[in-house]
Amino acid sequence: MPRFAANLTMLFTEIPMEERFAAAAGAGFAGVEILFPYDIPAATLSRKAVAAGLEIVLINTPPPNWAGGPRGFAAVPGLEERFRYDFDRALRFARSLRSRHIHVMAGTTGDAAARAIFIRNLAWAAKRAPHASLTIEVINPTDKPGYFLADFELAAEIIAELGAPNLGLQFDAYHAQAITGDAIGAWREYAPIIRHIQIAGYPGRHEPTGGEIDYPAFFAALDASGYRGWVSAEYNPEHLTENGLDWLPGG
């Protein structure tokens, strides 16, 4: 059975962030991810994670404006210097938190130069942080219209072109189902480059039960493939988080 992590940005939101670590551990999670941890001192988050016996497995690079603004800008022409500044900020947080992965968000753009800019920024980041694990994520165009990285084939092409040993794919089964109609098939096709997995029910992005994705079969496929990474629960609970954890082994 995979190792499960809780996305603390989306789960246990009925309590303050600092209290969510203990709640996640009590529910049976072994790790956590935090999308944008920058409003709380890294030392505080690290202390809470250690006290709960949890590993922080992923953070995102900062977006230009989280409060209703864009989501990332690594592929947005004209913001290269801003990307480098904020990547260094993410790198400092990741080191303090001992985060396993840093998700480099591409951002929303229709500029023809976006692909070249994205590759240039990723190449710089991979060289800047050779010991960090960097991920890029494909996001479906219905949920995030205009998001640059909305195609798995494009993501695979970029990863292959860069050939950076510390760059891989962050696979969100919800987005995979929305884009391909077959999340398990997409997993099997791109498994060699996948470093981190996120799950949610489809449609609705609620608990990973019912819906179009057969998660017991998906977890079995991960086991059969020998996947050793994390599987993060990144969904919006329909009610209180703790009331919807029947899908979690031991939950």
C-alpha cells in the first residue's frame, strides 16, 4: 500500500494550520504537503511536523499573488527575474522544512515564448538546486483556463529535453482523469518520470471514493509498479475532514 500524505492547505481547514499536523498524524497520515507555507515561519512548521512525527513531502514555489491571483509564473515571459527571486525563497523554505519536493508552477500564459521561457527557468532552477527534487504538474484547462502545462505529452517532452536528474513529473490523478478520461492508463504511460502523486475524487475534487476513478485499482497498480513515492490527499472535503477518511487504510 502506498505511503499517504495529507495536503494541509486543503484538509483539516476547520482548525489552524499549526494544529493540522497533529490532526493528520492522528488520522493515520505519515506525511504532509503544504502548497504555500510562506505566511508562517518555517521553523514553526518544521517544529510542528517533527512533533507529530511527519515528513513534509512537498511545497509549491510562490505564486505572484495567492489571494485570488495567478498560480505561478515559471512559463510567463517577462517575469524571469521574479521567478529566480521567489525560487530562492522556496528553496530556503524547503531546506528548513526538509521538504522532499518543490513543485515549480508554470503559470497562466498564451505567449508563444512560454515553452522556451519555462525550459530556461527550469534549467536554471535544476542547476541552482542540484540536490533538490523539482516537479512540474499538468493541470486540466477546465479548472485552470490558460494554464501553460495542460498536456502530459508536453510535460514529458520538456522533462526529456532538459534531462535534469532532479526534475520529474507531479501526477495528479484528478487532473489526469479530466484530461485523458483514464487516470490509471495515464499513470502507466508516464510512470517512469513520476516523482509525486496527488489524489482526489473526480468529478468534484472531493474524497477519493466513488466517481470515475477506481482508487483501489489505482493503488494496486502503484504497488504492482514498485512505486515508492508519496501519494498526497489533495481534495476539498465535503464535510469535516475526519468524517471522510474511510478511504484511508486504517482511517
